[in-house]
Amino acid sequence: MANAKYVSVHGGHSGEFCHHAKDQLEKIILSYINHGFSWVGITEHVPGFSQELLYPDQQEAGFTPEFLLERFDRYMQKCKQLQVKYADQIKIYAAMEIETYTDYDSFIPALITRFKPDYIVGSVHYVDDLGFDYSKQQYDNTAEAIGGYDELYCRYFDIQYNMIKTLQPAVVGHFDLIRIFDEDYPTRLMKPEIMKRIVRNLELIKELDLIMDFNLRSLLKGATEPYISGPILKIAREMDIAVVPGDDSHGLANIQINMDQAIATLAEYGFSTNWQQPKVITYE
């Protein structure tokens, strides 16, 4: 563990290209370098493709899908420029974090074809086109619309399974994000109808040899453990799935925070800290 290198398989959101982040992307890259990271995936959010699917803060700011697409274009150009500029100091992946709302199975491949990211992070922030991670009120409203918290979890993991099967993302982002505002998640995760979906999804991740993001952002928000929670992490280890730290940084203040704790936890569970790197998409 003492020799484990700092890496982030899911990070680098910047105020330059993400409304709920801070700071300039180049300064964030320099911070990763200064903290001794050997490689980092810069995984900016893809743009929403309809006004209804924008986050509340994006709507309040007056953003449009057209603006977000143009900004994402600038992000990919800038990230690839920095990738070359700092190639002798750090390995940078110019990647993107996806969404799973209606028609994502055609929208995301179109973005991949257009922007040619190094890899994608497969995340779920919407259940049946309803957001759940913006606020506790939004979470509760979405759970009520879906039919309750148990059904919310089931739908989340079903959507996640279909996303993994359809897109085969190199990295599965914050696997159990659905617990974000649920104080009862340790009990709920163990419910048979939920746990069987978790195991099913983990089996697919193993079959496809994907990486799971050990996402540290929850710790910054007062949670007691990262995404992935302990019981799921144990199963992932038993299946010999690669789990790699992701700081999910949203500004300079987040970089390297809790990374030593993450490395220690993964080593304690028996994961290799010779970190597996994401499979890079090949293009003709």
C-alpha cells in the first residue's frame, strides 16, 4: 500500500465546463501533477439534450441544450490540448461521464462518434427521466413517483444493468449512488429484490472486465463511506472485479482529499493497488 500511486478514474470536473464545479481545467490538471498523480481521467458530464432534462441549477442559470453542447465541444478540445501539453508529467484521459435518460442509447453513441473520448464513465443520475441526486426533496419526490424507495432502488439497478450491457463503459461510476439521501441504505441494500440486482450487475461488470469507480465524493458531503458501500465492495472483491479510486473532484479543493483513506480501505479489502487503467476506445 505504501507504494500505491495516486490516480483518479473519475474526476476533473471544472467550473470552466461544469456549472456545479469550480476553477479552471488547466489549474486542476496542474494540481493533479503537484499532488503526484500518475494518471487521471477527466470525465466531464455530457450535455443534456432537452430543457426538461437539465439540472435545476442549469435551468435557473438559463442554460439551453445548445449551449451545453457547445460548451462540451470546448471541453473536449481543451482537455485534448492539455493531454498533449502535460504528457511528460501526467497521463491524462480525455473522457466523459454519461447519463441514462430516454434515448441515451442513441444519444451517447452519437456523442462518442463526434467527440471521440478516450473512455466513458457509465453513471446513472436519472430514474425514468427523474433526477434524484440534486437534493433530498428531489430524491423524495422521485421515490414517490416511482412507487417508493425500494422500487426506486430496483429501477436504478435495472437501468444501470441495461446501460452497462448496452454501452459497456470502461468505468462504472459511483455504483450505489442511489443511496445518496437514504439514511436506511445499509438495511435497504440487503433486501433480496435489491441485492439480487446488485449481484447481477456485478456479474456483468466482471464478465465485461470493467472498472468500478471507488468514488470519494460522498465523504465530502458527510457520508461515512464512499460509493461503493462495504457489503457491495466485499462482493466485488470476491468476484475479483477491479476497483479504482475516483475523487470525482469538482474543483481544486477536492483533489487528493481522502485519497489515502481510499487506498487504505481498498488494500484492507484485498484489492490490488497496482491500479487497472481504463480500456481506451479505439476509432477507425
